[in-house]
Amino acid sequence: MRIGRVKFGGTESGETRLYLTASGGRTKLLRLETSLYGGEILGRGALSWDRGAIYDGDLLISGLSLRNFCATIPPHQRLPVGKS
């Protein structure tokens, strides 16, 4: 499955690709590929419902730019200091 991009709040990924399979009550995410803040995120995982929700997964984040990440965080406003 290919998704153009994912946007959540101020965060937006690049093109996202998911490789999925499902059988026997288990859905497997064989591979996740996306870009974020100038880096790359790779992952895999699984979800099963046979004995309640059971999930597992792994993520590898490579080359993420902390400068690009911090630029998405709004600056905090100065709070008044002192006695009122």
C-alpha cells in the first residue's frame, strides 16, 4: 500500500509504503518505509486478536534532523514573573 503522505498536527511524513499480509487472525506489517524530518523510518510489526489484542513491532530511525524536528515546535510564550 502506498500513501502519498501522512500529516498529524505539525508533523508531515514523506511518501509512506506499507507491505501487509493477513492470515489466521494475524495481520503482519512486513515492512514500513517513510521519511520524516530529513531522515528515514523503517519498521515492521504484527497485530493479533485471537487472545485479546496482542501486538509487537520494531522501528529503525536513521538520519532524522533534530533541527527540522525542533523547528516544528512552537516557541513558548514568556510567562509573567514576579509578584502581582
